[in-house]
Amino acid sequence: MTVRDSNGNELNDGDAVQVIKDLKVKGSSETLKRGTVFKNIRLTDDEEAIECGQGRNTVVLKTCFLKKA
């Protein structure tokens, strides 16, 4: 299984990714701003989703809204 970002670059565990558009976080009043960088991502069983840490929380993001940093 290969996981790819919005530009077609392959993503691996531990990579850094950048958000390409403002995203509302479901179940929260927070918004992830464009340009936010997440380090040390973790791949999931789904090709279109990754896990990343945001403070004490873990966020699952779709790869179509990310690019490799």
C-alpha cells in the first residue's frame, strides 16, 4: 500500500506534512490554518488518511488536503 499526498509524493511514517487549505476540525470549534506543519505522521490502514499529533490530541487527516513538507 502506498500513501500519496495531493501532489503525488509518497508519504512514509515519520514524515512532515503541511495543510494546503483551512480545515474545520469535526467535533471541535478549532480550525487548522493553511500552512500548518505536522511532524512525525503515522500511516493508517486507509490509503487516504494519516494520523498526526496536535498537542495532546491525535488528529486523522485526509491526504488530499496535505503536501509533503
